[in-house]
Amino acid sequence: METRKLSELKASNPYLRLGTDVTDLEKSISTVGLIAPLVISNDNLILAGARRYQALMNLGYTEAEVMVVDKGPLEMELISIDENLVRKDLSKMEIEVHLRRAKEIYTELHPEPEPAPVVEGEPVVEVLPAQGFLTMVSEKTGLSPKQIHEAINRDEMASKSVKEARKNGELSVSQTNEIVRMSKKDQEEAIEHIKELPVKDIKKFVKLAKAQGVDRAIASTPVDPRQKEFLEIDSSLKKVIKKLKQFELEGITSVDLPDVTQDLLVELMAITGPGVGSNKSYGDERSESLQ
């Protein structure tokens, strides 16, 4: 541990997250000082601690304690990725990109032995790739090894258009998990046709595409132009039904709900008819109370 001038440090590491709100961090440093030192390389490149560095600069500090790491380029990159992985504000896609790159580095630094040959008559045990890496990251992030493996797989297997659709919020993780089962070429050809389909329909599409080709799968999978709206309604109604079932278990009926909520339930019943959902008793009860 040593002290370095902040003006000598280089914040050019692409993994650093600068320009974020560090108000709370500034208050903490002003109150108790810098608890965790900045981590830098021999040539003063900041590897971890960008937000701490930013807060110190904002507060007018001219120097700070640092931990100098004398490692190779891969180890130093892994340190920067590790710092980001424990942050809470990374998007799912950012986490996946970081995990994939971290796995590549870890695998290069820690080559794993060839798996044991399969012995006839003995059960085959599935071993996730880079098991040591998965265990290490699981302990730090709280994600299960299977979740980490799936996240890496999504980033490795997704085509450019699929990644773009995810970035734009057009695909969920569950949808993407099914789509990446196809080749990247097939993903590119199919994405515009299937991105608004529910997961169960995407599963059917992928199965058909593998068996008969993407063109055949597209021709056999009509997409309603209002599919996205239908899915939104479906999701909202499921939440309402779940909440109403919870109320029923607690002995709460429709007459106990606010008047505005009761009116909305009656209006929903009038639009859809008495067959909607599994909680028609709420609408019926309210309707009877209005007669």
C-alpha cells in the first residue's frame, strides 16, 4: 500500500464507470475517509475504484492510498471485470458480456484438464465449462453456476440482431434462451418474425426450424400484429388474478376493495364477459351489490 497523486493516475481503462452519481460516496469519504484503496497498475492505470477516484477528485483531494498490482495484462483485466461484476447497476447484457470475457481470461490462465472418459454402464455427469470459474463468480455475485453458465451462453451464442433486440428491450431472457438454440444465421433470419412471440411459441418455432428449416418455420408460425399487446394484457391479468387469489385466502371479498377498484372489475367483466380469468366471483359480487 502506498500513496499516489491523483493527477498521476490514468482513468483510461475501458472497464471504468465514470460520470456516475457519487454523491453518497462523497459523503462517506468526507465522514470516515477512504476505506478501500484504489487499485492501480505499475504504470498508474486505475484497475478498480473509478467511483472512489471520481469522488476524491470532486472533493478536492490531491492524493490517495493505492494498491499497486504487478500482474500480467490478463490478470489486470480480470481485476477490472471483477470490480464491475459486484456492482448492482449493470444491465443484464453488460453482466453477460463481462462474464463471457472473464471466463475466457480465467480459462486461459487456468486451463482445465480433459474430462474423464465416459465409462459404459455408469451415469454421465454433466460438468459445466470452467467449473472453477463458475464457482468463484457464484460466490461473489450470488448467481448460481447454472445462471452464470446460461448468461455466458447467451452472450456467446446470440447473433448481432438478437443482441440489439435485447438491448432495445424487445426480448426477455427467457425468449433469448430459446432463440440462441438456433445458429446465428437462422437467428438473423428469424428474429423480426419471432421476437414478439411468447416463449412457448418460440420453443415450437425453434424445434420446427431445426427440423425443417427457418423458412418453413416462419411460414408455419403466423404472428398476430397485436401479439405484443396481447402478451402485455395477459401478463397484467395474471398479476391481478394472483393478487385476488391472495385476497380470497385472507377472507377479503370485492366489497372490501376500494370503490375505484370495484368499478374497474365490473368494467372488465362487461368488456370480456363472465368467462374471463378464474376470479369472476369478484365481478359478480360487485355487480350484484350494484343491482
